[in-house]
Amino acid sequence: MDAAIKGSTIFDEIVIIDDTEQEKCLYYAQSGSFKTFAAASSQLKELEKIGYEPVIENVTSQNGFNYKVIVGPFDNRSQTNNARENLRR
């Protein structure tokens, strides 16, 4: 090690933060989009029967599909992808 560098530091002080809570990211999957609330409600009921916790989101869209059925939350992408596969069946 070079003698000129030996005693010097780049940082005045290093602060270690160990009590921070990492923000948890939640994942959701869209089960379907519908033109009517009744159609979205029908799918919502079917999803509830098989153990999902779906919600209906009212959105503004140019194609007329104004109701999205969303399932989740899931803890990670793997769980979300598994749910998507189950929803396709």
C-alpha cells in the first residue's frame, strides 16, 4: 500500500442504518376486462369460489371495457405468474 494513501479516507463518516424496513412490493394480476359491471361481478364471484380475493376496478377506456377484475396481492412474481396460469384454465 502506498504510504500517501495509508492514513487518508474518502469518507468523513460512515453511517450504518440497520433498522430500516424494506418496502414490500405487492403484485397483482388482471383476470379480465369487461364492458358491464354485471359481467365483471360474475367473474368476481367465480374467482372467490376458488379462493382468490378479486376486486373490480372501474376504469376509463377507449375500447369500452370499463371494468377490470384484479386478483392479488401476491408476494412475488412467481406467485403472480402461477395465478395467471390458473386463471387461463
